[in-house]
Amino acid sequence: MDRNFLDTIIEFEKQLESTQLQFRALKEFVAIMLEERQTLQQENNHLRQRLDEIHEKEVLNEKIREEKLSKNDIGEGYDNLARLYQEGYHVCHVHFGSSRKEEDCLFCLSFLNKQNI
């Protein structure tokens, strides 16, 4: 019986050593996972900040584009009217769209000069 009891204690000791090895491996794995989690959180925060910066720039660029378009619309309209006048058509409110017959119109010229100011 003493021999059987001693064998049981030795077997139990081996199981404890094996369990300790598994526990150490598990602790190392948890430490690695915690470090990786911390790294991913930092990277995620950095990416969110970068995304916010990009979004702010896009919003600002969109506002600038809209302002340019509204300014260009005014300039384009004036250019179109001036081109129509050069092609021989009235752009004044009195005779708008009718042919000028090669003569200058004081109403058209006055209107175009007001638009140019």
C-alpha cells in the first residue's frame, strides 16, 4: 500500500507540474493579448482622430467649392450676356433677345457696365 500511495503522490505531482506549465502559458497568452488590445485601442483612437480631421477638411472644401460655384455662376452669367451682346443681341430689359442690327444699345451697355462693377 505504501508503494501505491507513493505512486499516486508522484502522479499527482506530475499533474501539478503540467498544470503549472499550462497556467504559465495561459498567463503569457493573456499578457500578449492585453498588449495587443492596448495597441489596437491606441491605433483605433488615432484612426478616429484622423478620420475626424479628414471629415472636417472635406466639409471645409465643400463649403469652399459651393462658394466658388456661386461666384462662378455670377461671372458665367455675365460672360454669357456679354457674349450674346457681342453676337448682336440685346441683353437689356427693354429689347432683350432681339437683334441689335450692328448698332450699340445704350440700355445694354449700361446694364453690362452695372454687372461689371
